[in-house]
Amino acid sequence: MKKRAVAVALLTAATVALTGCATSGSTDGTTAADACAPSTGKVDLTFTTWIPGMEETVAIWNKANPDIQVKVQTGPNGNGGTYQNFFNQLKAGNAPDLGQIEYDALPNFRVQDGLTNLAACDGVLDAKSDFVDWTWGQVNFGEDKSVYAIPQDAGPMAMFYRADLFKANNIAIPTTWDEFATAAEQVRATGGYITNFSQSDINQFAGFVWQAGGTWFKNDGDKWTVDLTDPTTTKVAAYWQDLIDRDLVSTNPPWTDEWNNAYNTGSDWTWNSAAWGANSIASGAPDTAGQWAVAQSPQWNAGDKASGNWGGSSTAVFKGSKHPYEAAKFALWLNTSDESLTMLNKTANLYPAAKSGLELPALKAGVPFYGDQAIYDEFAIASAQVSPDFIWGPTMTQTYNDVSDGFKAAVSGKGTLEEALKVGQTNTIAAMSAQSIPVNK
Amino acid sequence: MSASAALSTDAQGSAARTSRLRKPRVQKVRVAHKGAILAFVLPFGVLFGLFYLVPIGYAIYESLLVIKREGTFGAATEVFGGFTQYVLVFQNGPFWQSIGRVLMFGVVQVPIMLGLALLFALLLDSPLLRGKRFFRLAFFVPYAVPGVIAAIMWGYLYSPNLSPFSAVTENINFLSADLVLWAIANVVTWVYVGYNMLIIYSALLAIPTELYEAARLDGAGQLRIAWSVKIPLIMPAIVLTAIFSIIGTLQLLAEPQVFRSFSSAVTSTFTPNLTVYTTSSIPNVNLAAAFSVVLAVATFILSFTFLKFTQRKEAK
């Protein structure tokens, strides 16, 4: 009996192997734009996203476009599981038409051949001038005739701070990272922490490196270069390592209730974060309403004007969508129309990547949670200071996981941030080699 | 094909052997049975094939492929790579560390959990305990809580600042690198003790009461009956729960995955299954498939060795 079972198993395996071979041979190169013709009749599109309140924005579109109906599916944020679903769906051939993809994940999806090049779709190439320059650079990968997604929002970074606590304790608002370290000591003396160091969301650290002028990846067309240990990154890592060593920053895992609680109870005083972070604080620390304000991020040299970027995402059309024309049309409306951008800002504090969006009345008004400060004016300044040169690698999920494993160890007192970046460097090169992605070793 | 052909020759062979006695009738009955057997086995067979054999076959197939591409954004093609992925598996330090970690986990947690399950089952079965129905339900209730929910709940209980027992958790950090494995062990034990208890308890109920009577006549007390009559008789049930637990330990995923967001000490390669999950999210499905196959083989060897070991002991 046992032998027979083995025979059956082998036979099944062989059949699977054969059918597998038959289906997997059809991948083709995508340097040219994909065909993009309108469909006839009523079109139904699916759109997977994690942006809160996206349903309300899409409802505006559905009402105005009875022939192109969009159905919203929601999931966890990208690295929280939605990207993995996308990759699985792409492999299975049942991906949604449209998906929310952060800029840092676009190279990963392109390398897995998951994105439709929308350059041939109506109005897409012309939309270039509608968007803030660096965001367009993220979706066209520096190629004139390519558009792999439509930019949605940006995450220019500034410093949220507890205006009341700084004032009550007579501590000056830091404008340089040196002053920030000094202020950290003063805040610690009162029993609080100046900020929380993000141990598992590596995007914040990437934003710090971006501000300092570092880059982690280069792509010369033939080969990738990975550089997680360049002098700039090492300088930023050493700075935060020092604050961690001296117990001047808290290290609650980000996006947990523990983390919310530290802000809600006034234990953590500042947060260097992106425009969309305004939403995170307001929902995570409701008891501190009215006490917050926003200032430019501290600079490495007094008088510098540099900002980093944390997150921001795009709307991509997946390979295999039968209606790229309609999907591109919707994506352009979603990310450039005043009505859509106003609603997305209202429901999710998204900071538009479209230039026209920066002039929206909603982005000029004072925000009650921030003491009626017109906080988006600060983010507008920051947005103009974001360097366009920062490039993401093609295996960011892996890079984040490896660096995060090391950062977690570092905040627990085992190893340093610098060592974590070294491991991240080695593992990223290995992960790229494992998929035959050409990389300098 | 070959299997069913073998089956029919087998049937013919046995039919030929019996044909000398009552030829026509026996053959008719045999055919009727075959149809019935097929009808009963088919639903299982189809599902077993579709959701067990085919996925395993597909995983093995994927694990033998490597990806080739030209240029920084070139399209990927999967080509046969032999055992390339398996070489990477055996060179992967974090994967083997994670296996070591769950083995250590299993060596400590499984005996504690099964010890408690056995103790509770014996207590439920003893005539000394009152309120049996209540306790049987109370012990079993944690198993009805989904594993992820249980992990989140315990995560909050362990949390240094938010825990209702913060007087304890502020001083002892259960989520630290030294303790988090045992914090997870506690969650797993809490969830599965009741389940294992029920398996052992139902084995106890199957023991004929005459044996207890005989033992009592021989002067055995309750403790002596438990030790010398009950435990030896329910040994097969205990072995069964032990094998389930060993498999469960090697496949730990939900609890560490939930604890990853609470604790600095749970890495993306904390358990073997978490390593598989992390690798597949790169996405590097070929390497993830090779990890899975190696893990499956390791699980099989471990459970099989345990079974052989206990059977040999019983034979003695």
C-alpha cells in the first residue's frame, strides 16, 4: 500500500510540474508602453487600498461615471500584508485592476513584472507637469517614455511637537540635530522622551538619511549598486545610536497601542514624520488635542534647508487588467481632481503629489488639533526641499525586514544600528542575486 | 493509473483464490463493494488530492526552479535549477537558528502542556472532583478563542505600560529577548491544554470500569489506579497528543507573527514558518518552497522517530 501511495504522489507531482511548465513560459519584456485602448460597454474595475475613507472618494467618481464603476477593496497597509497579497494575486493571475503602492515598493513590483506601463494611455504622459517633480521621478524610473503608476500623495517630513510642553519647561524648539540632542537631555530631565525611535518601520530612518543627502540604491541601467553603509547613512545611524545608548529616546514599537499611549500621555514630545502623520497623532493621541504644532525638521548644519520624505504612495494598474484605459482615467482623476484630493485630505490627511492640490483651500486652513496652525504650509515648504535623487531598491520588503531585525536588536541593547545596516547590505545583495537581479557585489 | 491497475489485479487474484468455493456470487458481491468503496473514498480522495498532494507537488516543483533575468528590470523567467534552492536553505543561518529555537521551545513546552492536560483529565475522571461539567468547559474554552485573538490578548497582558498587571510587567519585561519565547510558550499552553485534555479524557472514558473494580478489590487507592491502570491504558492517546504537539511546535506562526508588532525580540525569522512567510513576501517563492519542503521533511522525521521510539518502548 505504501509504495502505491508514493507512486500516486509522484504521478500527481509530475502532472503538476508539466502543467506548471505550460503556463509559466509566457513572460515578456516590458520596455515599451503597453497597449491602452478603450473598452466598449460598461466597465467594472477593482481597486485595493488601505487609505481610510477611500470609499467616499470613489463614491464621487462612481456617481459621475456610470460606465466606469470602481469597487474598493480594503486591506492592511502595504508591508502589513497587502503587498504579499498583490504578489500572490499577480502570480495567480487574479490581481485587482488598480492597487495602492508606495513609492518604495514600485521597483519591487516592476521587477516582478506586475505593473502596466501606462505611457500609451490618454493623457498620462502629459500629466507629468501636473505633479511635484520628485514624485514623477518615482513613477517613471527616470525613463521619458514610461509611467508605471500615478502619484497620489507625498510624505514630506517635518517635526510635530508638543508646543505646550516645550513652553512650560522653557525648552527651545530645536532647529538643528545638535540642538535636538541637547533638547533631548532637557526633556529627559523632566521625565519624558523627546521622541520615539522607530525600530521596525525603517521608512522613518530612510527619511532621515534622505534628508541628510544619502542614497541607498543606484541603478545605472546595467546593474544595481546597494549602499546602506555610505558615510551619510553611517553618520545618521551613529547619531541615533548615541541617543538610544543614553536613553534619551523611547523605543516603543511603532503603530502599537503602547506607542499611541506614550504620545497620548505626554511621555513622548515630538515626532519627525510625514504630512500624513497628522492623522496618526490625532487618532492615536486624542487627549492631546490642541497642544501640538509643526515646525521644519532639525537640520544637520544650521541654515540648511533640507527635508526627507517618508512614504507617500501611488495608484498603479496591475499587469493583467483588461481595462488599462479606464483604470488610468480613474487614477488620473483620483490624484489630480480637486474634489478627490480634497476628500482624501479630509478622510486621511493625504498630502497631494499633484501641484494643483497644494493650492486647495482645505490645505490652507488651520487645523484645530494643531492649535489652528495652518500646518500644511510647513509641509509645502518641506515638500519643495525634498531631494529628487533618492532611489528605492527592487527588494525593499526584504531590506526592511533585515534592517528592522537588526534595529530591534539594537534598541534591546544587542548590537548597533550600524551593524544592522551592514547585515541589511549583505542580505540585500544576496536577495537580489538570488533572483538574478544584476548587482555590484 | 498504475495504482488502480494494481488494485484490479489484486482483486482478481483474491477472487481467483476464492473461486473454487462459490464462484458466481462472491464475484458479484465484490464488484458491488468496489463501487461503494469508490463512492465513499472519492470525496475524500478528490479533496485530499486537490488540497494536499497537488500543493505539495507544486511546492516541490517550485523549489527546483531558479529565476533568470536580463538587465535591472528584465522580465523574470523560471528555469530548472536542480537543488540550487536547497543549497541556499542549508547555508541559511537564521533558518537553522529558528529550527533550534522551536526545538528548545518544544522540549520545554510540550511536556509541560501535556503534563497539565493529563493532570486535568485525571482530575476530571476521578470520583473525588465536583463540578466536572463546569471544569471540563472552563479548561476547554481557551481553545475556542482563535489563536490570533489569544496572542493579541496576551500581548496586551504582557505590555509594560498598558497591562492591567503593570506592577509586574514594568519590572519583568516578558517581551524581552530573554523571555519572549517563554511568553509565547505560555500563550500556546493556555490555548491547547484544554484541547489535549479532552483527547486524553475521552480515552479515559473508554476504559471499562471493571478494571477499576478489580484494582479496588486488590486494594489500590485512586492515586495508584491513576498511575498503574489509567495512564498505561491511555498511553496511545498521550502519544497521539505528543505527535500533534511536536508538529504544532515546528509550525508555530500565528503567535510569533502577532508578537512581532509588540516585541523588539521577535525577528522576521523567529520560527521556521515565519522564515518561510518572510521569504515568500520578498517575493522569493522558490526559496520559500524549498524552506517549506525541508521543514515538512524535518517534521515528518521528528514525528516518525518519536512514534517509533514510543512503540519500541511499549513493545518492551
